[in-house]
Amino acid sequence: MNLLTLLDMAASGLPDRVALGRRTTGTTYSGLLGRARSGAAVLRERNAEELVYLGSNGPAFPVALFAAAWAGVSFVPLNYRLSEEKLLALLAKHPKALVITNGAPPAGQDAISTADWLAGTEEQAQETAPWSDDPDAVAVLLYTSGTGAEPKAAILRHRHLVSYLLGGVEFAGAGEHDAALVSVPPYHIAGIANVLSNVYAGRRLVYLESFSADGWLDCVRAEEITNALVVPTMLARITEQLGDAADADVPTLRSLAYGGAKMPVPVLERAIRLFPGVGFVNAYGLTETSSTIAVLGPEDHRAALQGDPLARSRLNSVGRVLPDIEVRVSDADGAVLSAGQVGEVYVRGPQVSGEYRGAGSVRDADGWFATRDRGWVDEDGYLFIEGRADDTIIRGGENIAPAEIEDVLLEHDAVAEAVVVGVPDERWGYDIAAAVVLRSGHLIEVDELREWVRSRLRSSKTPSLIVFRDELPQTATGKVLRRLVRDDLAGAASPGHRQ
């Protein structure tokens, strides 16, 4: 099944429902299918072998995704925030692509502006070849957004993405007036998943081109948004924007999903109180798994505020895996670990790709994909992720998870953000260092913050070095660039305290 089949189903069942844009002037589902047909005709006329999307959030993005599927070419969203040098290096890997951009057209490649793309697809093509239903065709090439220096192009075939939708989304399950606000980057797997899942559900898509907390709140109210997805840094800024408000005053919002990075529990608890009628969902997944593979649902979030310690502890989990997904936790020798034991997390299922352009599949012979995340599963099947395996700090032979220390730091009223890394040490091999961003108007001494950690954990997990920073380096999806923090802290000396 091709992704276009899903849009065709929506257009057949809900032809006059608005799919994209404002309630009164947006593009209907039948109109979106027509734009995809016209976009496919443009791609064929220009002999494009791939379609690169190099722009910000907007209606051109879903039109491009479905046009590529109709034309049978790979869709390649690129991070427009990259430096010119890095962008040119990525574009050089796609020499026969048509590039859609809202910036300067790259030299030496066929390119079209987002405005011209939308204008061209508005004119309905009379004839174009039908799309192929080959499930093994490559639908999306998505460069991993990890914190390493060299991105890899993950291959997502039509069958992977369709499996994700069929396993977790009800066809036409959205109400006539449901609307989803999309503020995650288009070059992230969440950007792809937002388009596909909301179209399959029959929900109207509203794009926020650039995120700001007040802009997000204004859009939710003005467009009567019912569903939204944010990354943790966005939710933190939204709660800060609301200040001392009793609630967020967003009467139509029913579901607020978050993912892409670890959510600080204090931020989440405040958000749950500010959005009392909203169902919170933690969605955990990877580029290579075609988006979400585990979910912590609204009932789990509500239970966490009722005083049960076990329910509250599960706010640190990513929930239970989806029905079509299997998970196992293994040690360094590959032995499967029991409930509660920490190791590397492996997953398998029909939506799991685990394949990279130029490298092939990295799944093992039994189909298991190594997520490179360390974690564990409790006796009730809740999956806890402690962080990337490469981030583990080995201090004097002891494996220390940075996330545990970060959570304790974030529980302090003065701390807004925190990241813990290992820095070289002659005695211990590696020692623990932390970079902390304080809340506006707060002061705290380093020794006081170290004692806060020591009293809740133990000496061996207390950072030897704590430095205060105005901000932490992050990707657009809120993942801290730990390698930059390590470089920063390797030679840092604590300044004592800062406001």
C-alpha cells in the first residue's frame, strides 16, 4: 500500500472536509488529493528522481509529501537551519532532485520556491499516471537528527509508514471540527507522522511556521485546535509564558502529545495542572521506527497526580509499547534481561526500518533493531528510557545514568534546565559534571546545589563540577547537544553562582 492510498481513502470518504489550513478558506481533502496529482505531474515534467523539501513549516510540506508518493520518488526533507557548507554536502547526495525551498535556490540544482510550488499545484492536472502500490518502494529518506556530527539517511519504505498508521490510528476517527496544530520541524520524523496520522484520521492540519509560546497559545485559541504535539522545550516555554495563570484558557484543546527528548517531570506536572481538561500523551519513537512505538496515555498522566508513588514514578517512563511492537532489553553480551534490569533497548515490528542509505539494514537476523538507548521495563510492561548508551558515565567502574542526576537537579525550584555529562578524570577515568540554567530571578550556590543532589542520591552520583549557563545548546527538537556540553565542561571551572 502506498501513502497515496491513505489520502485517497480520506478524499473519498471526506471529500469536502477541510484538510489543510483555516476552517473557512483551507484546502479540502479532495483538493489535497488534486494538489498531489498536480505536484506529481510537475515532478515528472522536470524528470525529478527525488523531491527535496528545504523549507519551514507550511502547507507546501504535506502537498510535497503526497506528490512524491504519487510520482514514485523519494521525499527528502532537509534541515534548513544547517550551515551552508553542511546543506551543500547533503544536497550533493541528491543531484537529480527537485528542491522546494523558501530560501535562495541552491546553485546547480533544479529548484522551486514554496510559493511557486503551491501556486503550481493549485492548477489541477488533467492527466497523470496512476501511483504504484509497491509497499517496498522508498517513501521517505530522513536524515537522523542525532547529536553526532555526521547525519545518516534512514530509509522509510511505504510499508513501514503504513504499518505505523494501521497499528495506531483509527481511519476517519476525528470529528468534523477537529484540528491539529503542527509546530514540530518538517525534517523530523514527527513532522512526517503528523501529516500522515492526521490525514488518515480526517483531522484538519494547521501549521505554525515558527514557534513562540504566545504564538502557539494564540493559534490554539484562534483556530480552535483540538490536538497538538510539542517537544519538551516548547512545553517548558508555554508554561513559563502562562506564568501565574490558573489555567491555560484553551477550551477546545483535548489532546497534547509530547516527545522527541526527555520531559522534565516538574515541567510536566505544572503543565498538567495548567491544562486540566487536556489528555497528555508521551510518544516515544525514533526515525528508524517510523515514529511512535510506545505511548504513556492520559490515564497514566492523571493517575500520577493522585498521590500514588508508583503512578507518579511512571511519568518517567515512555509507557507501554504499541500492539505490533516487541521490545527486549539486553546486556553487553546480548543476553536478555529481566524486568527492572537496565541494558540496551531493542525493538522489532512491521514499522521498524533500521535501514540506511548506503549501509543497508542494521537489524539482526531475527529482525531486532538496536535503538542505542539504555533502559528497562517494569513488571507491568512500562518502558523506561535512561538515555543514549553512549551518554552513560563510567566513573571508577560504576555505570551512571545522567538522566537520574538531571531529574534531581530539575526538582530544585531554582533550576530551569540541566544536563549531566562525563568529563575525563585521572583518578576515576570519568567524573560527573553538570551545566545548569537557572530560572529567572533565582540565585543558588554551587555547594548548595551539590548538597541537594547528594542528599537525594549519594556521593558517587554527585557532580564534582557544576557550572551555570544562560542556555544549553540544543537541536530544534529540544535534544541537548551533549558533545558540545562535554567540550565546554572539559576545561570549565565553576563560577560560584549566577542569576
